[in-house]
Amino acid sequence: MSKSFTKLGILAPLTKALADLNITEPTEIQQKTIPVLLTKTEDFVGLAKTGTGKTAAFGLPLLQLIDFKDQYIQVLILVPTRELGNQIFSNLQTYAKYLPNLVIVATCGGIPIKPQIENLLNTTHIVVATPGRLIDLIKRKAIDIKHAKYLVLDEADEMLSALKEGLDEIIAELPKQRRTFLFSATLPGAIKQLIQNYLSKQLIQVSVDMQTIGNQEIEHQFIVVKPIEKLNILMHFLASKENQRGIIFCKTKAAVAKLAKNLAINRFSCGAIHGSLTQPIRDRIMAQFREGHINLLVATDLAARGIDVKEVSYVVNYHLPELAETYVHRSGRTARAGAKGLSLCVIQEEEEEKLSAFNLTLGLDFKELEKPNSASVEENNAILWAKQLFKTKPNHEISSDLKDKIKTIFHHLTKDELIDKLVANYLLQHKAEVSSKK
């Protein structure tokens, strides 16, 4: 039986805020982490995947450990992306609802730096930052982290490239007498080296079994297709999930842009998000997705970090990731907050071996989804064509004379006869397009 947050040592102002959120039962990573961070003095390494409650695991103890007599930055939290930084900032603000004197500032890239500098002029207790923006602030002498007591490296496995350039510069600004907490979904060699270089030898490590956490509510499926079928099979699946919210993952920015364009042409409500987009555009697309103005998000892995939308019904792996751990991150975008979800992999025959390796590594049960037959796919494409036709806006620049001439051609047809001819014409064109591609 799990312990309550109170029994883990969390005090009333924080448990009251959790109760307001209907959060009453700690997750495994929270049970293992909170007492250690509150009562021990060693550095800490936590291994757990996205969606297991890591933010509260380190956030609640740190909020409680803030000393309000000290008017300087006491906690520095480093994250790989602005989206994740904003998510952590928002969560901490919510947890600190009944701590009115506590000040948290987010200093992440992609937005103007001047307002962040102005925020830092005031008393600040906790800073959530991306490495690049933090180094910029350090160079401008706009931030003082020389008295920070705690350094948190969250999603460290996704932050390695950014940290390689600047971690030494950041560490040089921090006091030697500090505690460092590192959280990661995986423990590759580069992370082990980072731990060896920057954390004390006396550290405490806890882990959550990736094979049993967070997977119970996600149904994992795969479908084997030929390359030429891939887009049509995807659209057939998406049509079956009409009005449900989903995220489609591609390997590259170019693939994201191409797929989003093809889906938009076929009248799917979607947006693309990748690293080459400006931050305002990314923010606008994310707002549209969160508010339900678009139902589909096509994204690269890094751009999707920090997306925490509870109503994501499914995730599609249009391209398989290279690492099993990346698959965990992707599938973790669905089945949030106790909901059920689906993770579908659209693969080619040569990728079945790779998927089997994921199965063994992660202990998941991938079920094969039967590929729709050609007739079903063609029917779905015809319906998409009809929707596209229906949603086409009239061209008011067409002359009345031309409209009258066309009306004269069709005037003797009934509505049913006109539809029959439109569909027959579409099928002839579609057949010709297919033949030309062979």
C-alpha cells in the first residue's frame, strides 16, 4: 500500500495544493524520491520515464526546503526545451499555491530575454532554465546563482548536446557546496560520465521499473505496410479516430513538414511542430492543440518534449525511433492522468526485428493491427475527397456567364445522378494516378 504525501514528509501547504488538484496518492518515483531529498544530504540520481510524476518528486521537496530568510536564488532547474521548462514552471506554481512568498522564474530560450532579466531583478527563489538561455544571462551578468543550494538536471538524457557546450560554464557559477539531483529515463554512457564528472561519489540512486510503470493504460499496436501504402493507411487510421486528439511522430523536421502538408491537403485538422519553427509559431500551434482548434500534432521528438495534454487519445509512430527509451517518451504522451491511450507503430517489414527488440527491452505487448484491404482504403480516400470537396470555398471570381454555361450542362441531372458522376470521375482519376505511379 502506498504512503500518503503527508507520511512522506510533505507539509500542509503543499498537500492542500495537491488535494485541490485531486492528487492524493504518490507515484512510485515520488515515494522513493521525496523522503530522500527531504532527509538526506547526498547527491541524487533518479531513473524514471516521462509521465511517472518526476516533477512533483523533486519539486515538492525543493519547495519545502526553500528558506525565505535568504533573498537569493536557491534552486536551479535545467531542462532541455522551453516546452518542458514551462510545464515544470507551471506545475511548481500550482504546487506552491499556498506559499505566497515563494517566487519562481522561468528563463528559457526562444522568447525575448529582456522581460526575463527584469523578472530576475526581484527576489527569486527558484529558476527553471534551458542551458543556452542561462549561459546568455550569465554572460550578461543578469543572473546570480553563486548561492544556489540545489541543482536539478531534468530529462538529462535529452539535454546532453546542450550540456556538452555549457555545463562547465554553468557549474563554475555554482557553489561547490550544493546538492545535485539528476533525473533521466535512461543511463547511457554519456550520462554515467556526466554523473562521474559533476556529482559527488557519495550519491543515492533510485529507479522505477520501466517495464511496469506507465504502460498499463496504453495499448501498444503495430501495422506492417509497404512504403507506397504508408500515407493512405495512416489516413485510414486517422479517419477512424475522427474528433479525437493525437500526436504523430516523425524522425526529421523535413518529414514532419511533408506529412503535415499531406494531411492538411486531405482536410485533416493538424499542425506541425519542430525545432526550425520560431518560438511564437510553436507556441501558437501548441495553444491551438491544447484548446482543441486542431486535433492532430505532427512532431519531432525534441519538439514534443514537455507536451502535457491530458486528452491525447493516441500516438502514432510514423517513423520508428532509434532507441527503445525514445519510444517510451513518445507513448507517454498519451494515457496521461489515469486515462487510457493507444500507441500505434506504422512500420515496414524490415523494421519488425527492431520492434521485437523494443518489445523485449521494455516488456511491452505489441499487438499487430490488421491492415485494411484495398477496397476499404479506397473507400476512405473517396470519403476524404468528398469532405475536401464539401469544405472547398466558392470562387466568387468565376463569371456568372461561365456558371450559367456549366449549369446548363448539369441542369437535367438529379442530385443523386450528379453525385454518381462526381464519384465515378474521382475513381477514374484516382485509378489513373495509381497507374502512373507504378
